[in-house]
Amino acid sequence: MSPAAREAALRKVDDYLAASATKPFQQPGALVPFFEQLLHDKTPVHIIHWGDSHTAADEWTGGLRDQFRERFGDGGSGFSMAGHPFAGYRRLDARGGATPGWVSSGLRTGSGDGWFGLGGIGINTSRPGQSVFVQVECDHLEIQFLQQPGGGRLALYDYDQPLDDIPTDGELAPGFVRYATEPGPHRFMLKTLESKPVRLFGWVADKSTGITYEALGINGAEAILLLKWNESMLATYLQRRGPALIVLSYGTNEASDPLWHHESYREAFANVIERLRRAAPTASILVLGPGDRWTRTRKGWQLVAGIDDIIGQQQSVCREVGCVYWDARERMGGAGSIREWQVAGLAQADRVHFTTPGYRRLASVLFSDLMQLFEAYKKARTETTNQNTRDR
């Protein structure tokens, strides 16, 4: 691409973003509980973001995390998945890995017993001497695992220092242990001690104040995947996190999935929202619609027509149940706009995913939209308080 063409495309993207900035949110009032926590909570404020490959790579979510931390303080990495559960999984603020003897369950199909924890994935082994590690900064650590009959023991280390032996044997249930740590950087490792089954879900690394932005993406995922996870386990772990804001970022994969038609998707998406509301009734829920997407056919590039219906059904559900909606496709310029993002170097050649600069641009746009609304809320709240004081 010539420099002139790229520069022209960048100007076009700027024009798109300027033109779509007037009303970025639908049902913005549903963010009030989240804004109240940002204003008053002295404990960490948790944001949990579930999604597909746009989330799994942690570029978009990482950009949002950086900006939230800069304004409200670093609360730690929060929940991150154990090991390296699939190719393409990444957390930029919680780098980890594992020995080769682990097998992942759950993933994009959700097949199996449904005991997949907060992130929809468990890693499993029955071999001794298998380990996972994570590098984080925190004041508190929690390890989440499956408690199961005959479960094996784990040894916990911080760098090379032994900290504890953790049994996972017991009645089938969500398992967790929590530790206070010295504030600062840590390299935690878990190692299996015997030939018994172990299933790990993830690490929770928190600080005493600040904000966490916890990215839980799975490549190829659709929103209905959350309905395949054990509801009581999901509720247990979600209640332990106590999120102020839940973000859902799905629709890219549903748009080309022949499984869905108008009513079936609407019902499924509503069921996802209902399940999360039952588990975390005080959390605000923000739905990010799918971005623009094209597909290559024998006739050349064509728009993925199914996105229109997916966006329409997500918007309908959000209006009905009082969730906030951010139309990512409209915000980036509308149908067909990803071509200019690609020419500008902000989207990849598949015209589905974005480049690192593209995801970071989206993060800045969304954060700016949220903060403009937050400032407007603070102003209105102050004016209301002052008026009430004068009326007394």
C-alpha cells in the first residue's frame, strides 16, 4: 500500500470516528452503578470482559486496561487463565505458561462436563511433576481449581520458595484457596505431586486498591458458550469477583453461523444476560456489538450480511433488559468501513481482525466514550446534590 493511500485511509477513519461520536451508547443510564463504584469505592473495582478472538489476543482489552489503570489506579491483573490453554491466548499483564502434560477442556465448543470455571476453560492432567506458572504483581493471590473426588495435590511456589501444599480432593465443587502476599512482583508456580487428576481454572492476582480489567476471550467463541458452563460454578466464582462492570463482546462468529435465525439468537442472547444478572445483580452490563466484517468469495470480497441481524437482536435484548449497547460497527464507520481500516494499517488482511494499532485505537475510542459519559454523570450528580441541598 502506498504511503499516500494509507494516509488517505487514515484521514477517512478519522472522519468516520468523528461522525459517529455524537451518541455512542444506547441505554447509557445502565452504567450508573458502575460509575458510582468508580466514584466511591476504595476497594478494587473489577471489570470482567468475555468475548471471542478480539478479546483473546488482549490487544483491545489491554488498551482499555492501561487507560483505566492510568486514571483509577492499578488493581492487579485479577483473574487470568491457568497455563497456555489454547494458541492465541494472551494476557499482557499476567504472563504465564505450562509444561506439555496439560490438556484443555471447554474451549470454543464448550463440550464436556461444564465445570470450566470463570473463563470457560480448564486445564487437566493426571501426571506428577506437571507445572504452570504466572508472573504478576499483587498483594493477594487466589488459585481456582476443580475440587473433585480423588483429586491430586499441588505444591505452590513463589519463585523457588515453597509456600503450601494444596489438596484438590473432595466433593465435586468449585475450589479455591487465597493467600496474602508481599506487595510487588511474583512468579508463582504450581506443580502436581502425584498421579491423580487435577483441573486448574486460573489465577486471581489482586492489589488492595485500583481497577482490574480481566480479559476472558476464547477464539471462535459465540455468546451462547456461557450457557454451556456449569451455572452454579460460574455464579460462585463471579460472586467472588464482585464485578462492577461486565463486558460482553460477541457477534463476529454468530454472523456467519447458519445455526442462528432471528428469534433463536435473540432468545439465546437474552438467556446469557439473564444468567449473568442472576449471578451478579449489582453489576452494570455493557454489550459491545461486532465490528464490520467482510468475507472473500469466488466473486471477491463481500460484506457478511448476517451482522445486521445479530446487531439488531443484541440491541433489542439490551433495550428490553436494561443493558448498555455500544455499536462497534457503527462507531468505526458502518458497513464496509473495515476496508479503510485495513488500508490504513489498522485492520488485518482477513478484514475481520484488527492490527495492534487498530485495537489500540478502538480501545482509546471506547474509553473516551465511557469517560465523557462518566464526566457528564458526575456533573449531573453534583448539580442534583446541590439542588437538593438548596431545597432543604
